[in-house]
Amino acid sequence: MSKLVLAADIGGTNIRAAIIDKAGHIYDEKHVQAHLSHTKITEHDVIQILEDFFNTFIKNEPRIEAVGIGFPGFFMGHSGILASSPNLPNLKNFKLAHMLSNRIKLPVTAQNDALCAAVGELHFGAAKGQKNLLHITLGTGVGGGLVLNHTPYTGEAGMAMEFGHLRVSQDSSARLCGCGGYGCVEAYASASAVTSHYFDLSGIQLSSKDIYKKALQGEQHAINVLENAGHKLGMAIAEAVKLLDIHTVTISGGLIGAWSFLHPSIMQSLNHQLIPPMQHKIHVLASTLNDQAGLLGAAALTRLQ
Amino acid sequence: MSKLVLAADIGGTNIRAAIIDKAGHIYDEKHVQAHLSHTKITEHDVIQILEDFFNTFIKNEPRIEAVGIGFPGFFMGHSGILASSPNLPNLKNFKLAHMLSNRIKLPVTAQNDALCAAVGELHFGAAKGQKNLLHITLGTGVGGGLVLNHTPYTGEAGMAMEFGHLRVSQDSSARLCGCGGYGCVEAYASASAVTSHYFDLSGIQLSSKDIYKKALQGEQHAINVLENAGHKLGMAIAEAVKLLDIHTVTISGGLIGAWSFLHPSIMQSLNHQLIPPMQHKIHVLASTLNDQAGLLGAAALTRLQ
């Protein structure tokens, strides 16, 4: 009888979970609203919410043998301990995997959500068969995950791949980023940056999806904003490639709907910024899993560790 | 009887070698002139030159049990095969370690010279006891080596840590780099960049050592050039830290003679460029081994692999 994993992707207001088999098939996906980012929430509240939600799966499916969780925040290596989380400031050194495992009586793996997405893309998505991957998520912010030699890379304090804060502009017109700095790639290539940049040029507030529609119709501000996002992404990818000599990059998030504008701009600036022996060797691919990457990666991690 | 290693650090015109014990003591260091970068040199010429030189050690010291070589160029993982070398363009897919081992009848390890220096610094130098290290060499160019979880990191094509070509200026005044691009950190922080930047400001050609002397005397152009080198190094280190979350950085090369100007500038711009949770956690240390790091790292690598 085939063994199954329960995987969860946890956000500040929404928790998704599904049962996943070894081949990456997703069954019985459900979600629940939970305001985890409430300032007064405690570790025990989080554990209780997750236990209750996970039990709705576990009670009906005896073949679940492990639980994998993607969670926003900085984890200590592969310990399953959340050191801290920018959006959930109340949680510090939270033994998430250990505490939950004691309650649900199953092995639990927990890791940073963007790193889970990278693992998902490597095992089941656009980077299947690779051993090294730089994965970039374009959402409200720009995040990322790194897999080196099949191993998810966390850094010394779980803070690796602050890709969104690579600096791609140092001149006086550099755009302000949410981190307080100027010229971060996130200030150009996140979905919200695209919206605000388009507003600055046109005076019109549109979603990134509508900006893409305008660009397809030939509207010049929309084209400029998307091409500039791609250009800046290419610059940031080039910096990562110069350090890590990684040949496969995947990108996920709503903005990849505008791939026909993003990809040519990314490739042009990437190759322009690389030193000659590295040029034209890097594959930049749109995610094939998109918002399932995190769930699938969390499931894969339970089998890696 | 204590086992010994023969280690060599190979440049385009000069080969250094020494016998090294397990504790990192260096005995019997010798060098020989050899014009390896001559355009017509073949693999067999290189092997013959190394065999003859190494035999002058091996014949007198029967306790030598392995040979470790640091060589300028891109290696294929840990195979000891040189994929290519920018300064020795005649050598392609050169089975350096294997061919030499067949001749001298000892195990041979060969790896990129800057990566050897990183390993040396981690095992015997300023980063002793760490498991992760970003090592930067400030010479004619700016190079580097990366050790992650005690393992020397090579990248997919042996080209990892092209640190010198991280982009630290995108404005119209960005300085030209030897790679053909503008604004690389190498165009500000290599010994030759410091000399040429000082010449541009003052009209006077001085070595980096003499520029440091001028700076100590309070000469403003000299101070500016060194502080700018440190500022740009700090910016490039910040990019690497944001990707890799590494907390220990070592720097070697003649320019670290000017550490009293470099270090404060590095730390100021590094912390300014990092996102808040990473600030003030990174140690940037002057090499304690300097030009012995490569030999000691090449020796250490024979014991790692």
C-alpha cells in the first residue's frame, strides 16, 4: 500500500494542506483561515491550530506517515526550529516540528516556505533532474530558495537567499524597497513593485495581471515596467550566478503570467552582466508548479531528511 | 613517523612548493621559474616541469605520501581535471591530477588556487574552527573561494566565486574592469585598480604600498582611494552574505597592508547594505596566512578527499 505524506503551506492568514504521494500527486487539498500574524499569538496557539487542521486529514487517512510544513521565516538549519519570522514577530526559537510531532504522533519536518518551493521545483517541476537550483518567487516581495548538490541550503542563521534585497541600482533614481534600502531587486520585480512603478509612470493603479494585458495591447508604460522588472531580475540573477556558478534558475509567482515580456529582458541583461565564459549557459525557466511548489517541496523534504 | 604532504602553488611564471605536515608546518619551501602561460605550452610540458620539480622533493623525503596542487583555472568539481584556464588558454580538459599521479606514483589532488587559499584559511588561518567561509584575494585581480559546511564549493563548471566581477556601481561613472564590464568590484579593490584610481585623481603612479604610506601621512587622494576600495568591497560582500548567509569573511593579498583604512570602510558599507536582521553579525578578518594560504590549503585538500 503506497505511503502518503501530509504537506502544508502556511501563510499569515491562510493555511493550505494536502495529501501527497511519492510521485507528487496531490489529493484532498484543503485550506483554513487562521490569523497567525496576530501580534498576541503564542506557540501553543499555532500548534493547536495546526493540530486541529491536520487531524482532519490524519483521522481519515491511516496511510499518512509523515508531515512536511513550509512556514514563512528563518529556520535553524534542518532542525525544524523556527528562529524568527518577520511577519510573526511573537515566535522566537519555536520548536515547531518537535512540538507538533509530540501532538500528532507522526514525524514532522518544517522548513522555510521559499526553500520548500525550491525543493518542489527540483523534485517535481521545471528543474526536475537537476542537482543545483536557484528558485525565485515573485509575489508581494521577491524571495528565493537555493538547492546545492540536492541539499536545501539554509545558511548559518537560516537567512540564505535574501535574493529580493540584492542591489541592482545604486544611482540617485533607485527605488525604495520595503526593507528601507534603495535599489533592491524587490523594488522593481515584485508584483507590488510592478503595480507601483506603473502608477508612477501612468497615474493609473492596475494589478500586475492588468498591466500585462496592457503590455500585450502595446501600451508603452506597461511594456517598460515589465521589461524593467525583467532587466533588474537578470542583473540580480547574474550576481548569484557569478558567486555560485549555478546553471538552472526557476521563477514562480503571479508575475510569470507576463513571461513573454519578462524572459527576453531577463536573458538579455543576465548575459550582458556575466563574464564571457559564463554567458549563454544559464537556463531561466518559468515554474511549472507555481503555487503547488511549496506543498510538493514540503512533502519531498519529509523524504530527504 | 609523521606523514607529510608536498603542496604546490602554481602561477603563470612561478611555481612554489613546500613540504607540509598535518599541523600546517611548512618545510623546505622552494620555487622555480616556469613560463606556463606561453601560448604553445602543452599538457605534457606542464607535467614534465612539475614532475622534475616535485622529484627534487620526493627523492629526498620518503615520508611524502600525497601531492596537493593549487592551479589558476576552472576545475571540474573535485576530479582534478582542469576544464580551462584564462591565463593558460592552451590547456583544456587537462587531467592534471591523474597524469601527474601516473608519473610520480603518489596520489595527487588539484584544485583552483583561490579555493585552495580559502581551504588554507579555514584549516590553519584566520577562519580556523569555522565551517563556512567566504575568502577574498586582493591581487592583480580580485578572486575568491567559498567553503560551505567544510566542503570547498566549485559550482557546476568550476567557476564559482567570480567575486571580483560582482557589480558595485551601475552609474555612468562606473570604472572599466579587465573583463570588459563596468563597475565590477575588481575595478576598485584590486591592487592594480587602487594604483590606477590614485593615478586618475593625482596624476602620480604609485604602488598600493606607497599609496598606503601616503594615506598614513594624511594625503587625501590616497585616503579616498583606499576607503573607496573598502566601501566597494563591503558592498560586494553584502551581496554574497544576502545570498549565502555566511558570517565569516577573510581577505588576503598585498592590499591588506592597508587594513586600517580598508576594514572600517568595509564594515560601514557592509552593514549599510545588509537587511536589518543580518546587520552586525558578519566578521571580516585579515588573512593570517597571506601568501602561504594556497600552499596550506592545497595540503589540507589532499587529506579531505
